[in-house]
Amino acid sequence: MQIVVTLDCVDTEAQANFSLAALAPLDYRRGFHGPPYLSLVGPAPAPILLLQPVPEPKQGKNRMHLDLDLGTADLASQFNRLERLGATRLSEELNEHGFHWTVVGDPEGNEFCVFNPPNSTNVAE
């Protein structure tokens, strides 16, 4: 059994390039490419990210999104890195129940969160 997360996008190739760079700390790479679909795979048991082309741009809020714990207390440097790749910060840092996160948009506007979990050794004091 495996989990596949499907992401609608206008330009699968551009989205693959962004996602691979954004997920570089997690060692994702290109997997199956059967046009029009393109998959990105990480080390097991990481979910597969399937990029699916759609003709229309993103509209409204995502019903599902990725949450990325990039394993560092230095979230500012990660946001700067993601912004250089084409992401947009969509919120200030939020805190709830010990979680610290910021909402980010990929180049096509799909939201994802970059976070530190509660009781993490990654959270800066």
C-alpha cells in the first residue's frame, strides 16, 4: 500500500522543478512520467507526489495541502530559500498547541505549510 498525493497544476514541468527544489532536503526525485502525469518520489515510506495537468489555474482555498517539517529551527532561512524558488509567503508565523508554522504558496498558488512540531528539537528557543 502507498499514499499518492495528486496536485493539479497548469505546468507540470515547472511545478516538478519547483517541488524537487523545495523538497530537496527530503531527497525527492522524478519517478513515473507517463504524459500527461509526472510523479515525484521520496524514500519509502514517503508519499508520492503526482502532478496532474489541468487547464484552469487554482481557484479558492486548497481542501488538502502538504505540511513540511524540514527538520530545522531556522524557518526563516527555509522561507527565504522557498521564496527564491518562486514561493510566496501567505501568512506570518502562526502558533497553536505547540506547532509553529507559516502558510506558503507554490508558484501556481497551491498552499502548503512549513512547520516545526510541538516538543521538537528543531524549534529555536
